[in-house]
Amino acid sequence: MIILDCDDLFDTWRQQARWLLSHQIDPDQVSWSVKEDADLFASDDHYPPHNGPFQARVPLELLELLQNAAQYCGDQRWSLLYEVLWRVSHGDRTAMMAGDKLGSEVHRRLKQVSREAHHLHAFLRFIALPPCNVGKDLEVKAALLETQKLPEYVAWHEPAHDILHSASQHFVGRMGKHRWMIATPKDGVFYDGERLIHKRQCPAAWQSLARHADDPHGELWLTYYSHIFNPARLNPKVMQGHLPTRFWKNLPEGPLIPALISEARTGKQRDGQARQIAERRGKVIRSGH
Amino acid sequence: MQLIDKLSILADAAKYDASCASSAAPKRSSEGKSGIGSSNGMGICHSYTPDGRCVSLLKILLTNFCLYDCQYCVNRRSSDVPRARFTPEEVVTLTLDFYRRNCVSGLFLSSGIIRSADYTMEQLVRVAKLLREEHEFRGYIHLKTIPEADPALIEEAGRYADRLSVNIELPTQLGLQTLAPEKEMGSIKQAMQTIYTGQQTVLNEPKAPRFTPAGQSTQMIVGADETDDSTLLHTAESLYGDFRLKRVYYSAFSPIPNSPKSVPLAAPPLLREHRLYQADFLLRGYGYSAKELLDGPGHLALDIDPKLAWALEHRDVFPLDLNRAEPAMIARIPGIGIRTTKRLVELRRQRRIRYEDLTRLRCVLAKAKPFIITSDYHPRQADTSSFALREQLRDRPQPQQMALWA
């Protein structure tokens, strides 16, 4: 058995896989694991460092597919990809297709990954930091950030897969020249107005800045969210299907949801108007002004 | 009045419009540019409210003061609702604030009719112009079009907005006469035609300024009058044909406070709206015609979806051999969608389709089973009558708890 560690980096895995394939090493003979685990199963087999004789030919689209599927965090993250690569390079293209047993698992992972990228684009919330010159405190923070510049907007997000680096590119187009930062429990990105900097280990200073940002003007959005909801059409199941509960805690509107649901259940079902509006004085407009 | 008070009134007044899509816009990016915003054709739902609806755009009215007296509308002039009015600048501020927070992908602005149709339309256009020109905003803009407004104003709107919509609301002239006396089918279609002409003018002219690149849409209210599903679907079909509409939205009539006697007190079943959306999707994506789905007056079945209904009516076509059938016919099998059809066709180029493959492709097998043949499967139900099949396959309503306060 060969145990490999690619440090969860696709390019490293790719080198390793290329080498394995060139030596015609069967997927059964290899597994990927993080270092500490690897020691448990360490093998004494020695393999030559140079590439073997087998020259694999695979379609370009496979590489892209593997690279995307590699962002999925879960069991057999890397060995599954090698099995696909093995089968396709030996002439069995069904391994890439959703109708195949292995292929369907790959496609499930691709779907999860793209869904998670979409979750980042949708459910991330930026908070504006006050301008840099307002206090020493922030200057100190800026120094701690390594980037020397404070971002104008910060966000805290908890993605389930390794999508941050590739998916955060979206915000470069969206935010123009503004500086922004996204911190997660794992990695982080900072856009300084020109370049996107990715840190595999999110610096603690980034995390703390993103987690403790004050949002003095958050009320407007919460008001909008409560009033665009139609209590006469209450359907929490559909909502949860689209907006999984794990995101609620980081969304400003998250804490409002349970109360909106229970208020709608107890008597607001007949019309769509929010209680706060019904309680206000109305104004009938006379015909002909 | 504080901005936050206006927002609460004018969001509450806007919630009855079903559309909130931010899709189909052209590719725009602010990378390295002043200004803000991007679009890429894919819509983003930034949140969901507990009614299961997506929040993609800041959907508000410029004002809910209105001279019209449409009976189904909470903002009709005879309605006793709190009223408010934004300035165009306030709408711009809110849009940009929510956009920077990543709460929305743009603005969907509509309005009650104040002073005149032209004046109202001018105000809507002004907001879009401020956003696009002063703030270099490249996010999504959807403007409601006032049908009676000067075509020149509608054309101007089309140059700033990604999408324009003219709501038909009720598909018959009689319905409009009864419930929306100030509206007229002729002017609604005229406005749709103005937008369509604008789109045609820039078609195949890559250098021309864009005109409503995300197309036009409309909305029909379901259950405010006696109009049946057949009329709704046939109307939708002709709108798709005549004006190349991108979408027709169906909005189940939502009872409003202090409802006038002319409209019902209760909402139609939301399932009816759902079935209409399913049927509409079959019109747009699957090549069905309205006549195939509803031949003659009446409603769509509530207990089965329209695709299954069609299949049960056309048993002579089935079962279909998945290893041979035309893709367009495979897509007509209940429980198998366009995506799965594509995957089946890809797979059968490599090898024969087996029953097990369908499980992996996540077909709704309970529905598909009676209608398919694979290399290792022939349906036992092939000879079961359509009536018996319908009994097996129909959706049974969930047991419902009686409302405590009804």
C-alpha cells in the first residue's frame, strides 16, 4: 500500500497521480491521507522517483472536472479522483458520467461544490468598516493585517468545501476598486483594490476583524426583510431547502426568522400585510386628486 | 418621515409582485473600474423569506400613492393603507447600501400612478439613470413599465434597465373592466410591443447600446376573478409568441386588508399557482403547446402534475425504450427532466441504459417506471389503465391542521 499526503493541494495531487499512473499503480494500491495518519500505515515499499513508462492520455475536460471535484471536503477526497483518472486513462470514459456508479459520486461532489460557491456569492454579508482615520485602534489593526491597509468591507463566512479562493473571484467584479476581506475558520482572502491575496490559514487578525465588526446601519436591511415577506404564504419548508439553517447564524436576518414564522402561524394568514403596517393610520386617496 | 419608515411601507406594498429574478443580464464587471456592480447572467438569491420566496433584488415601490382603483391591489386609491413616497435619491442610496452589503443583486422598482402615467414613468427612469450614470452601477435593474406612458419614456427605460415588465394582471378585457377600470388591454399590449420593437432594433447590432438585455416579463393574477387555467395558459403562450416575453409570472391572489366585495376573501390554493408554473415551464422548455396541456376550458389537475397528466392521456406513446427513443420524447416521460435526458443520451453512446442507471441519475422513478423500457426492464404496469395509474401516482394532500384563528 502506498500512502500519500498532498496537503490538500490539487497541484501536488496531480504530480503524485501522474507518477502513480506512469507506473501503472492500481487505485487499490494507493491511498491519500494527512501526515499523522500516514505514519500509522507507513509502508516500506520503495518506489523510483522518476516517471514510469506508461503514458496516459486523458481529455482536457477531465482535468477541469477533477480540479473542481477536488474542492469537495469529505471522505476519499483524493483517492476517488485517482480512481476516476485511472479508469478514464484506461479507456473507460463512463467514469466521468453521472450514469456510472463512480461517476455519479463525482457529479454529486461537483454539484455540492458549485452549490457551495453559489452559497458564498449569495449568503455572504459585507459590513463596512469606518474609514481608517477615525482612531488609533484601527491603525493598529491595519498593521496587524500584514496587508498594511484596512479593508473597507469585511465578511465572515463558513463554507463547507474549499471553494473560497476560486469562488471569491466573483467579488472582484462585483465590488470594483473597493478593498474587502473574507475570513473563514480555515482560509481567507483579501482584495486590496488590485490583487486578490489568498491565505491558506486565515490570519487571526483577519478573523477577529471580520467577526467583531460593528454594523450601526444594519436596521434597514432587517426592516426590508421583514416587510417583503408575505405571511399569508408561509412555507418554511421551502425556505429551509434553499437557505440551509447552518447559514442562519451568520446572516443578520437569521435571528428574525423564527419569530416571523410563529407570528405568521398565529393569525396572520388571511392577508399579506405585516402587522406593523396594519397598525398604522391609513390614507384613502380621493378620486380626481 | 424617516427613511426606515418609508422602506417598511413601500416594501410591504411591493410584496405582491411575484418576480424577483436577477438572471439573464449580460456580462458586466467593475474590476479595475470606478463604480460598483456586476452581472453574469446567473441570478443570485441572496436570502429567502419564510414564504419560501427568494430575495434577489431590492423590490420596492417608489410610492404607493395611486390614482387607480384596481380592486385586487392593496394600494388602490380607495384602500386604507399608510402611504409613503421615496425620492429617487433615497432609492439610489438604499440600492447601493444593500448592494455593498451583498444583500441584493440589484433593484426592482415599481410605483403607484401619481399625477400622470408619464410623470410616474419619468420618476422611475430617473432612478435608473442616476444609478447607471452618476454611480456607475453595473448591477441588475428591473423597472416596472407604466403601460400608458409615452413610448419615448419606455424606450429610455429600456436603455438603462436589464428588464422591463408590463403587468397584464388579468388576461381578459372583461376582467380588466370589472376589476381594474383604469387599465386597458390595448395599452398594455402596446407597451409590450414598444419594448419588443426596441429589442428587435438592436438585435444583431453588437455596437448598438443594449436594450433590456434580460428581456421583458409580465404577471397574471390567479384567482382574483373567474378566469380559468386554460385562458391563463393560452394567454401566456400567445405573449411568449407575440412579444418574445422571457417570463410570465403567476401570482396567486393574496387577500388584502379591507378587501372590496368585488374580489374573493380567500386565496386560491397555492397548488394551483404551482401547477401553472409547471405548465408554463413545459411551454418554455419542453416544446409542449398550451393546447396539448389544456384542450378546451377548465383548470389543470391539482392532484397530478401537467406532464404526468399528458402522459396518462397519451398511453399509446409509451412505454418508451430509453435506448432508442428521440431525446425530445424522453423529456416527455414523467419524472425525467431535460438534464437527465441529456445525460441518458450521453451514456447510451457509451453503453446500453439499464434500470439501475436511472436511480443514479436521480429520476423520480415512481413516476417514470410505468412509462419506460430499458435493456433489463419492461414495465409491469404497461397494461394498467390510466385511471388506476393516476390513483397510484397522484399527490395526496398532506393532512392539515385546522387554523386556530380562522
